[in-house]
Amino acid sequence: MAWDRRNLLSMSQLDPADIELVLETAGRLREIGTRPVKKVPTLRGKTVVLMFYEPSTRTRSSFEVAAKRLSCDTLSISASTSSIVKGETLLDTLRNLEAMGPDLVVLRHSMAGAGDMLARRLGVGVINAGDGMHEHPTQALLDLMTIAERKGGIDGLTVAIVGDIAHSRVARSDIIGLRTMGARVRVFGPPTLLPPEVESLGVEVAGSREEAVAGADVVMALRIQRERLGEQLLPSLREYFELFSIGPQQMALAKDDAILMHPGPVNWGVELDPALMHWERSVILYQVECGVAVRMALLYLMLAGEGA
């Protein structure tokens, strides 16, 4: 199957075959990271612009590592070091960069729909690396890869997502991706942190964290998006930990082989009990490993094509 998508803006763009192609390609390319020289010339001569207008460690670093392993040139732009501080708009910044001839833009922005807006106005492909509270499709793909590899597949699994659902672009993309691949999704969080339309996404809303995780194959905790909400929307962090965090007692209610996930960064002692920091079935660092492989796969599929 050939990849025919110029942009990746939302998980809703992808059908099961698209997702399987990304995960299969990521599985093949992951081997490059195990070599003494972790680099191949596949995308030599291609240029990827990394535009991150919000803080990022895992996403930005993994895109840069992915690009360099495929021999891409990268250009990193942040809001604090770009002409945005002089009043230049995002679109004008991208038009000027486009004039320099890049092949792909990876964009993170606080405005929902920023990637879509640019994709409709520019002649260069765009990957959405997180747009406001909207979506984060590459995180969903790496989460799907993690689950598929650790659980032997996705179809028929029960996945519990616990935490700040309302403000989480990861939750939205993961829900779309998981349901596309046949998983059952349960969500739970403080009522003020659940979007009113959450059931329309095809998920079940649990009445407690214990109900959410009971019998689950996968348990995913989400970070409280404190940069996006006021303190009035949640109890104190101590109360949140007591009522909504995931710890050993909750994981004991999941299936015996259940895995624990978190998109990071983790606030230990808030959304996750520190007792799970070195838990044998935590796959939090494995998600990071899969992130490099998935982003390599996307760069390959979008810039090289079948003839590479």
C-alpha cells in the first residue's frame, strides 16, 4: 500500500490500513537505532522545519532524532527566537521559510487548527505536532504502536484513560485511533475536566477510577493541563492525587497483564503514584522509543514514498 497523504493533521484522516502502514514501517525502521552508526542516507537532501511555538521535550527531540537518522537536514524554530516577537504572524513566518525550499513542516502551536490553516495556504506538507486542545496525531500513533507490540494487537482490547480529558489533545487523538483499530475505550476524570461531548466520541464514561480500570488491558494516565485551566476547575493537587490518581491498588483491578501508559511529562504524586515509577509493566519509556520509530516512519512515507 502506498502512502498518499501530503499532510497529517488529525487521526480522523487515517483508516486502519493507513495506521497499519505507519506501524509496520516504524517497526522496520526502528532497527536503524540499534546499529553502531544510527544513520541511513534515505532522505539525504530533504529539509524538515521544526516549528514549536509551545514547550516540548519528547516530541521535538524525537522528530529531530528521527530526521537525523534518515539524513534529513533540520531547521528548528521557536516562538521566543523567531520574528513572532517582532509582530510577524505565523503565516508570514511560514511563507518566508517556504521560500527557502523546505520539504516538510512539523508544527506545534497553542491555537487549535493552526496546522490545518497552514496546510491550506502553503505548498509544503505539514505534520501536526499538537495544536491547542485539539489533536496530537503522532502521539496517538506511537501509543498505538506501543499497545500493539506489548499486547499483540489492538482490536478487542479495553483501554482506560484517566485524567484531564477535556484539555488533552492526546486523549482526543488516542480515542479516535483506538476506536479506529477496534478497541473499547473508558474514560474517567474530575467532572470539570470531562468535555460535555465526550460520549459522542464513542467512549464509556466511568463513575470512578476503579470502575474505569477494572478489567482493562491498558491503563493510561493523563497529565493535568495546568497551563490551560484555572485552579477552580479541579481540587487541590493533593485531593486530585487521593481521588483521581493511578497507583498499585488501581492497577491491581486491571487485568494481570495490563500495561501502564502516560504521554509525559509525568507529575509523580499527582496523576501517578510514585510507587509505580519502576513498575515492571510500565511502558512509559517504551512509548518514547516508539515515538522515534513512528516519526521516522512518517518522515519516510511523506518524503520518500514507495520508490525510495
